[in-house]
Amino acid sequence: MAVDRQYLVARPLYSDDSISGQYGKLYRHHKGLLYHLTAFLTCDSQRVKNAALSLLPIIGWIKIYRFREWLFSDIVSGISTGLVSVLQGLAFALLAHLPPGYGLYSAFFPAVVYFFLGTSRHLSVGPFPVLSMMIGDVVLRLVPDEPTEAPFNITGFEGMTLTDKRVVVASSVTFLMGIFQLGLGLLQVGFIVIYLSETLVSGFTTAAAVHILVSQLKFVLGLNVNSKSGIFNIFKSLEEIFRNITKTNLADLVISIVIMVVVFIVKEINDKFKSKLPVPIPIEMIMTVVTCGVSYGFDFTTRYNVTVIGDMVKGYEAPFAPNVDVMKHSVTDGFVTAIVSFAVAFTVAKVYAVKHDYTIDGNQELIAFGVSNIFGASFRSFAASTGLSRTAVQESTGGKTQIAGLISAMIVLILIVGIGFLLEPLPRSVLGALVVVNLKGMLMQFRDICYLWRKDKVDLVVWVVTCAAAIILGLDLGLGVGLGVELLTVVFRTQFPRCSVLANITGTDIYRDRKDYLCINEPEGVKIFRIPSPIFFANIDFFRDKLVDAVGFNPLRILRKRNKALRKIRKMLKNGELQLPPAGLKSLIYLDADTWEDEGNIEDLDKPVDFSDLPFRVNWNGELPCNIYVPPVTIHSLVLDFSAVSFIDISALNGLKTLLRDFIRVDVDIYIASCDAYVFEKLLNCMFFDDEITTSMFYPTIHDAVLHTLEEHPSHSKGQEYEKEAQFKISSIQTEGLNLRRTDKQMCTTRL
């Protein structure tokens, strides 16, 4: 049943000045930098307690841990996640061009540290394929397969094997990455991740998935080819693979195909019946155990020349200091990986925080990942973030807190110190196949192209450019290009907003774009203009042009025309060419249109029109004598809707003041509606107001401003005529043989 809902408000018509005076506006004193710095450096017991709880979130959630309800779920979830962590650690180490065993370090150390410092209860911390790929690019650049191609002679590499050098590079870059994350966290700049939009991250991770797919082809096909790095590395790698495609190891290829098909099918079953399955079927672990056993039993290495994992790491190596020379040559890489690591982890953490109704702290997350990577790098692990599939497993199997993450780390620990040797017969093609099949989610992001095409073509440009640049130029440069394009789109949208002319929806106090509605009323002589963005140095010219287009005339040009016309009338009166008899002005000369256009100082033309020395005033919308023409001004009031103007800078403020002054000088009343209090305060502080531009032109709503214009100009609203008219009577003369047409009936009527 339809209900006629309405509200009625009876109140006076307000301007900002009147409402401030009647209701007592408070002008608050804003606290300065010194106050905030003093407050930041002040220390008391409560601040120490809050700092401890902030730096060690475990203190907060362990006190409310429900052991009877949550412990069993965390144990089950931890075991399931730990099995996945083992396999992904082994597989993702290949992306970093490291022996698989070092991936287990990355699955253990960061997870243990995050248990104490992290604010997310569901993140599974460890290696992430995109980060592993980015670390691998640095490893290949500094320690290529061919020693002669190394771009730098790095101090401290003397006497090391190729593997040892790569481990040092990966750990040093990870250490540097952790320093960046820790520094950003301590400086409280976790907000930096907001500049990586979902569109940009989607395009970037899709490109990373393509890089990962190409990098794993050599393992899937069993080829022994050199990996490439740098710009166009993906094309160089494909060229190398296709050049050696005839050397494909059929055993590796068959194993990879079987693994991918089986794992894909079972994963689809897990997704389809996830509500009915108590835990997902650990198909990766099952296939790994089966393949490992078959490889050992049938001696794949000897009989089919299959490359296996080989010697696994046994226990933990002593911590070591990172190589400073490596960090000098990888500063940019360290910063980029730090941002990507945090962006991916924070995005995933937010999803589960919203789902389970708790909060996460971006700055503390930066600190947690920074310390995790610094600590892990000291024990030869490489970059850690979160694994999307691992986190999904941890949450879907009932994980409630980071106790599940700690248990998953214990599973990895058991493998490192106890039974890791059992995986030595595992073919590397199995790890490559597992990596490829787990790329499904990221590769399916190509579907975003169709979605963005329908919804937002600007975001589509960001996605396509980021993805293409990351594929062609490499992940680090591609991310920079994508970020640059994304910021340009923000500037573009802000610099060229969709301005509109508003009109009143009939019978309401609501104003909308006049192009969008049929039943609207546009008050005669009033133009309502809206700019939906901040006004700053980059868009003030655009704002001026759009406003001039909306009103239909350029106020500065009109002002100059009027002053030129008035200057000519004064001169004609002085020279006796124009007389003012009781019946009206009488011109004794007839001028060409160009004769009066080129005299006097142009600077004087920008000043307000001055009638003080004349015995009359001119109505500029009427006819003028002597063929003088001034374009008419069709409006008497201009209302600017500032409801969407969140700030204005000094450059724009000066431009705005000049523009408003020009309108005022051509007799157009200016009203500004819904101005933000902080913008108004900025105008006050910057001496925006003077004798022409006053605070009385500000109104709380558009409707208040429009009603005021109708009160000030009742003749327009009621169709009344001006009361007084003066007639200029034109005579003609003969000059230099040129006969001008004489007519006594030619009249030029001007309202005064």
C-alpha cells in the first residue's frame, strides 16, 4: 500500500551570515603542529599500556580466547593449512630461483613472528607467488645463470656457489623489504596502500600470473633452459622454450598433465561441496605423496631423466647479516616488493576482518610484516606475505585465531627438522604443475575486462595498461606505470569534472541537473551552476570555461565592451556630438561599429562601470545610440553550488575571486550555496572578501539563495517592466563623399 510521505518545514530564509548570528556560530581554534607534537611525545602509564597492546596484539585476543570452543578448530585448521604451506613453500621457491627447501624457511619464520605481532586472526603468512616472482627477477638480474652476464661485481660473493649467491641475494632483498615495511609502519603511513586500487592490483596480479605461468613451463616440460630477467624477459623466455621444445621430457610432461587434471577436478569438487565437506580434500598433498612414492619406487631420475628436488635442507642454518652491496643495487626492488606485499596482505585481511567482525590496524600490519621479513631474512627465508588459497583454507576449515597459523608453522618445522628427506625423490615438474593449477584464480581475472568495459572504462584503461606494462616491461616497472596511469586518471577526473546547470524540481526545494528531469522549473534570470570537485590550480581554468559556457557570455568581455561604450558616449557628449534635450539624447554623428572599439588604455576597461559623471544610467540590455553594440546579459543572478567543493588552493582562490568580481561588475548578483565550513574559513584567512565580494553572498542551501534572488528581483519573477526609458534620436550626415542613409524614424531606445 502506497503511503504519501512528506515533511513540512516552516523557517525564515537564511543566509550564512544570518544563521551564524541567530544561532551563535562558534569559530574554533585549530590545534597546531606544536600541540600535536607535544601530545605525541607525552608519556604516561596509559599510553605505555596502549602502546604495548598495539605492538603486541596477541595480548588483546589471547585474553578472550575460548579454549573449549576454538582450540580444536584451530588445530584442525592449522594442520590443513600447514600441509598446504609445505607444498607452496617448495613450489614458490622455484619462482625465486632458489632450491625448494628454502621455501620452507619462508613458510615458518614469518608465520611465527606474525603470531605475536599481527592483527589479523585469519591470515596465513608465508610465500606468495607474485612476491616470489619479483624476488626471482632480482636474483636473476644480480646472479644470472651465466656468470659472465652479471652486471655488478658484488662484494662478499668470493668463493660462493651459484646457489649460495642467490640465497644471499634473496635474503638481502627481503631484509631490505622488511626495513621499508617497518619504517613505514613506525611512521604511521599505512594509508599508502590506498593508492593501489583493486583495479590496479587485479591487473598487476594477472600479469604476474602470466609471468609465473611462463616461468614454470620449463619445469612442466622438463627443459633445461636459462631463465631471463629485465624488460621483455617474458618474450625472451618463450623464445628460449620454443627453441628447445623438441627436447621436452615426456615423463615430466605426462606427470605434469596428470597432476594438473586431477588437482583441478578435485579443487572444483571442493568448491562445489565446501558446505558439506568438513575440510577440503588435501589433493595437493595426496598427489605429492603418491608421486613421490612412485618416483622413488620406479627410479624416475635414472630411468626417465626426471629432475627431482634432491637434497633437502636439514635443520636450520645459523643466522647471517644481509649483504649491504646487494641492498645498494636493489633499493627500488625492495620498496616495490614491500608495498606489494603489504597491499595484498592488507586487502585479504580486510575481507576476513569484515566477515568476522573485528578490526585490523594497517600500521601495525606494516610493523608485523616488516619484523617478520627482517627476522626471516636473517635465517635465509625470502619475501613473505599471505597466500590467497592458504588463507582461504585456514578460514574455511574453522580457524579462529593465529593459533592455527602457529600450528601450521609447526607442521613446516616438523618437515624441516625431521622428515624433509622423504620429499627428495619428488619431481620438480610436480611443483611446477601445482603452481600452474593454482594460478586459476589470478588468470580468471581476465574476465574483469568485460566487467570493467560495461561499468567503468577509465578503470578498464588502468587495468589494461597495468597488466600490459607488467607483462612487457616486468613486474617492477609495470607496477610503476600502472600507478602513474591510475594517479593520472584521478587527476583527470578531478581536473575535468562533470559540471552541470541545475534547476528546481517543481513543487520541491530540490535542485537537480536540468538535463535529467522533465518536470523542472528554471527561475527566469537565475543560473544555478554546480562543480562536483575541489577547485585547485589545475581545474580553475576549466571551471571558468564551463561557467562561461553555462551562462552564455564572458563577463570580462562584457565589462570591457561596456566601458568602451561608456567612454565613447562621454566623448560624444564632450564634443557636442550627442545632446540630451528634454525629449532625449540627440546624436549628431553616425559611427561605424569599429570606430569606437580601439581607443583608450585597456587596463581601465577592466574597472567597474562608473556613471558618477553622467546625468543618466544606461540599461545595457536595451538599444544603444550611434551603432554602439554591447552583448546583452541575460541573467541577473548566479548561484554556485559549492556542496562538493572540499578544498580550494591559493591559485584557484585568486582565479575564483577575479571571475566573481567580473560577474559582479556586469550587474550579476553572485550567491554561493552549501559552502563547506573549512572552505569558508580558508576564504576568510586568505583575505578573499572585500567591498565587492562579501560574506553576505553565502547561503546554507540553494533554495535559500534562489528565494533571495526572487525577492531582490521581483520584476523578473512577475514580468514587470522598467519604469523609465530614454530615447536616443539619431540623425545622419554626409562625410567624405560617403552618404549615410537618413531616417527620422530610426530610434534607439534604451532603458535608464
